[in-house]
Amino acid sequence: MKILIIIPAYNEEANIVGVVEKLKREVPQYDYVVVNDGSKDRTAQICREHGFELIDLPVNLGLTGAIQAGMRYAYQMGYDAAIQIDGDGQHDPAFIPEMERVMEQEHCDIVVGSRFVTQERPKSMRMLGNIIISWAVRLTTGKTMSDPTSGMRLYSRPLIRYFAYEVNFGPEPDTVSYLLRCGAQMREIQVEMHDRVAGESYLTMGRSMKYMMEMCISILVIQGFRKKISLMAEEG
């Protein structure tokens, strides 16, 4: 499969070199592109200095806009699948080949890199949102997602097209829930994730709680009103 690794980056000057160099060292068989989401620091400049593949957005569009830009590039360049790898170094690219194998052999539409397939999910306040969102997904789709907030998701080409050109396709659990309602086939594989090396995470406790509430409302109410899409593979 021809896979593109999309790296959305906002103010990741301290991390981006390490993330890209690890990709090039560990999974050189895959192409990548950094999507600089209007960073206020030297992220774009550093990417240019190192000769990294770069889409440089002039303004900050947020994660959804950055992923859409990457997906549009993936679709136009003819990639079979695309995966998001965070610019903070959290996601380990060593697991991408296994995700590719699962997608190819099991003919699924989404493969999620999950922390909790074979490992027990910690019972902590930090995991409360993850647990509640997982419950909401199961209630509305009948499908189990052990790690719905994982952003490490491999999408097939038909889904790349929707993420690239349609509205309301954010890289979030509510979109995955909607796609499952549309008949998407999803698998999860066990992965390991790392803590941010440098910089600060956007998600404070308050923002995490707000995010959980927004996702649950979207999954339980809003997504049910969306018109279902066709997930048929493209001809040719």
C-alpha cells in the first residue's frame, strides 16, 4: 500500500525534527508531510532548513483544517491510505507496518492504534473522558473502541476523499462513530504512546472535560441526524 504519514504541527519547534527524523529512520518506506498549522514559532522555518516535506498554512486552522489539508494532498497524490502522527512525538511510527498489514489483510476502512487492546485501561480521572466516550460509541454503534481518543488512525482511500473535501469530518471520535454507523469496518491494534518531550499540551483538565462533553453530545445526538455516506471503494 502507498501510505502517507500526515504530521499536523502547531508550535512544535522543539519536537518536529525528532519526530520526522524518527520516521525517516524507522519507517523510510512511507512518505510523510508536515502540515504547519500557522505556527507562531519557528516550526515552518526549521522544516525548510532540514528539507522536510511541508505544507505551510498561512493561518492557524486548527487540527481539523490541518488534517484536511494533509488529506487533500494525500488524495490528489494518489495514496491508498493516510495516517496522522502527532507533531509532539506521542505516536510511535514503529507500529504503522502492523496497522498497514491489518488494513490490507482484513479489508477494513479504519485501523486505530490503541493503548488498551491488550493492556488494561487505568482507572483514573485522566481516563474518565476516554471511558465515557467509549461508552457513547458502543451505545450508538454497537461497536467497542477501547481507546476512542487515540489520534493514531489509519484511513483507507475512500475515507481520505471524505476527509479531504467534505465538511464535518474532523479527526475526532465523533467522526469515527459516524463512520461506524455508515458501515465502516474498524480494527484496533495495541500500540505504545509516549509523553510529550517538550512544550505544553493544549488539553488542560478544564479543556479535557469540555472536549468530553462535546464529543458525547455529538456522538449521542448530532451524528444520528447526519446523512449516511457510501464507503464503496473507488473504481480504478
